[in-house]
Amino acid sequence: MPAFKTVISSKWFLLVAGLIIGALLVLAIRFFSYQPDLIHYHANFAVYINGERQKFEGEKYYEETAGMACTVEQVDTPSERAHMHDNVSDVVHVEDRLVTWGNFMQNINWGLGDDYLKTDTELFTPSGSRAFTFILNGQIVPSIANTVINDKDRVLISYGTVTDDTAAQYNSIDDTAHVYNDKKDPAGCSGSQQVTFEDRLNHIFK
């Protein structure tokens, strides 16, 4: 018994015990305080072709939400990075970094460049009196395809004649992105997502 008291009172024992307790405390803090760095924000947009607003009608334009399981891992497919939900045709859901408007258009099987717009049935290019107008947050810009989608952006992509009222087209875009930022994501990937024991365990050793 005296030998045991001698061991536990030695400075080396106290140092090692202190290091172990400190390490366990740090791991416990990392375990219980972990919150995944989820990216999920929204932007509003509209596409006009020859003065007619595109409605994006049909399931092919929208990400399926039924039965989807949300994870804290990085998204794996292009369509998961930026998409639309629930037949809401003017709201882009962005769930990854550095997603451009061109990326989003590819995800709905359209194509967008500085001098072309490809729908699922037609290709439009500047011709005669017809040209493109791109408006980002109220300002006309020369291109939009390689522009990263930012939170609460409003974007107009318009193809038509110089007589088209692109200002009116832009003003027709609802400013609802901030509302969707505060809603639960239809696919379940929102800030309220449940973090699993495994997620927390993996995090403490990263």
C-alpha cells in the first residue's frame, strides 16, 4: 500500500495522468460539439426565350426527394450540387462550393455558354437582331455561365430582340431565396439534420 501511494504521488504519474485526462477532455469536446459544415443556400432565376418565360414543366427538371437520405458527407453527383425541388421553377438549391450557373444548367440537361443556350429540344445562338442579355442582381453582365451561384442571387437569362423589355423580365423574378434558406430542405438536408454517433466518432479523429 505505501508503494502504491508513492507511485501515484510521483511527478511522472501525475504528468502522464494529466496528459491522458487532457486528451480525453479534448476528444469529448470534439465529440459533443461537432456540427457538420453543411452547404445549403438558394438563388432565384428566370429564363426568357423570345419574350416567353420558361416554365420548366415536368419531373425531369426536379431532383427526387422521396426516400432520400441526407448525409454529412460531400455530395457525390453533379445533380446533388445544384438542382430544383417540388416543381418550384425559379429557385436553385445549392449544396456544394463553387457551383456555377453553367453547372446548374447542365444538371437540368440544358446547356449555357456566353453565346449559346441549349434547351432539351433547341439551340439558340446570337443571330441578326436576336442576342443574349444576362442580368445579375440588377446589373447587366457580359456572361453568366461561369459565374458562381451565390446566396440570394437573382439572375435573368434572356434571349431575344433588342425590343424585349429585359428590365421587366428581371423584375418578374421573385425574391424568395431568403425564405427557402429558413425552410427545411425538401430532401432533408437542412441545418436541423441529425448527426449520428458514427459521424461524431469519425470527426474526433480527423
